[in-house]
Amino acid sequence: MPKDSASPPISHDQNFKNLILDYPVQAIQLFSPQESEAITSEVRIVPLRQEQLKERLGNRFRELDVPLLAEWPDGRREALLFVLEEESDPRRFSIHRLAHYCLDLAELCSTDRVVPVVIFLKTTGKEPRELVLGSERYQYLSFNYIRCALQELRAEDYWHSNNLIARLCLSLMSWRQDQKLEVYARAVRGLSTLEPDPEKQLKYLDFIDIYTALDDNEMELYQQKYPKESSTMANLSDRLRAEGMEKGMEKGLHEGMEGMLRKQIQLKFGPIPLWADERISSATNEQLEIWVTAILSEDTLEALLALRD
């Protein structure tokens, strides 16, 4: 199993919120398999609007929880609300708070079809599984939830999984210390084969790095043992970072030319009217360059901004 380190605190909440929002179907399939059979390809998964929840639920709303609404397009059944909550410290978990939150969401969304799911990154095995309110004579409220303790899943069982979240979370599952490099390699291989978007590949390579936490020696051994995976992701990382630098340079050039043009217009023609402001804001680099060059020869602002590339 991965061990705690002295590195800076990890934002587990935000990491898992991103994961669930990027891959909601896979999240439901991995974290709540009991309910996932109902989620077929035509079902639409929609995250509930955070602003609406915050406004309606006030302090009871935890912004980093992820409620997902599963909607059937043919209307043959009512929407199903999945309430996914991540807990990195089992001591913080409150079944009372979870029950309260689910009841609030059920009332807000006018539904009784609610599936509470708790993802435990660590577990003592002693977290309360059920909340029962009542007396010696009667039971008036019974509440339970789907519990997914990642530490209790065997990483080997997900070596070849087509569920991208399962592959990304291999390091959070149960594995032997001598399997650490294999865990990392299987996660990277899953990311490179199951996620076609290069930017998301880079985003979740960071996720794998954070939770597997290879040290320098382990990374060197990994590169020797798995040269293909290591080379593929290293090349991707270099390419995307280079593209990011290029985009940043282009943005800086655009802002510089736009600022120069605005100053020239104000000096020659006075305040910039709204119509001109909108046209300048939406102009390309090539268009801005034409206007910057032509401003000395044009007599009116209208004539200047009528010039096209």
C-alpha cells in the first residue's frame, strides 16, 4: 500500500471532484456498481449546478461534493440523483451530515430517487454503515449508503480494466510494495490508451504522479523497466508544455498590439466608441497589425476599422 509522506497536503477533494466531473459514467460504474447497470449509453449524466445548490442549501452545501443527475431521454423513468462524496480521513465522516445533505437535495430536486455514495481513500473499517432513528418500539428512519473503500480493492483485479477511473486510482487500492512500479505502469498505460485527449492525459498524469509518489530512484527504475510508457508520456508532456508556452507568447503579442492600437486611436481620434471597442476586442493578430500600420494614413476611425486583412 502507498505510505504517507512529508510532502505538502494534497487537495483530495478537488482532485476527485475533477475526476468525477470529467468521467461521470466511469465514476458511477466504479464507485456504485450496485446502481450502474441502469446507466446505459442513452442516459444523460448532468452535474447539478454548484451556484444553485449553494444558494438554496446555504451552509449545508459542501462545494466539493459532486451530485450527478442521471436522466433518461425517453422519460420512461424518473431521474436518479447520485450524491458522490469523497473522504480522505474516515474520522471526519458523519453519516448524520450525509443523511441531512441527501434529504436536502431530495427536497431541492423534488425526488426520492437518491443514491448516496461515499468514496473512502483511507479506512479504519469502523465507519458507520447505517443510521437508524427510532425508539424501543418503532423504527422511524433508516438510512444507509454505498461504501467504496479504495484500500479494500485489489489493484491486480483492475490491471486490465477499461474503466479509466479505476486505472487512475490503482495506487489508492491494495497492492504489495514490490508491485509499485507495476501499479504506476498500468495506470499510465490505461491513461494513454483510454483517454484520447492529450491535455487530459497530461492533467491525469499529474494525478497518477501525486498518488503513486515515485521517488527519484523508483522513477529511474521505472524508466528502465517500462521505456515505452515512460517515453510516450514524457514526449506528450514536453509537447503540451511547449504548446502552452507558444500560446502564452501569442497571447502576449496579441495583448501588446491591441494595447498599442487603442493608445494610437485615443491620441488621434479621441475616446473609443463601443462599436469600435467590440471590433478591436474580437480582432485577430493579423487584423490588429493592419490597423496599427494604417492608422497614420486614415482620416477617420470608421475608415481605419473598415480595412480588412
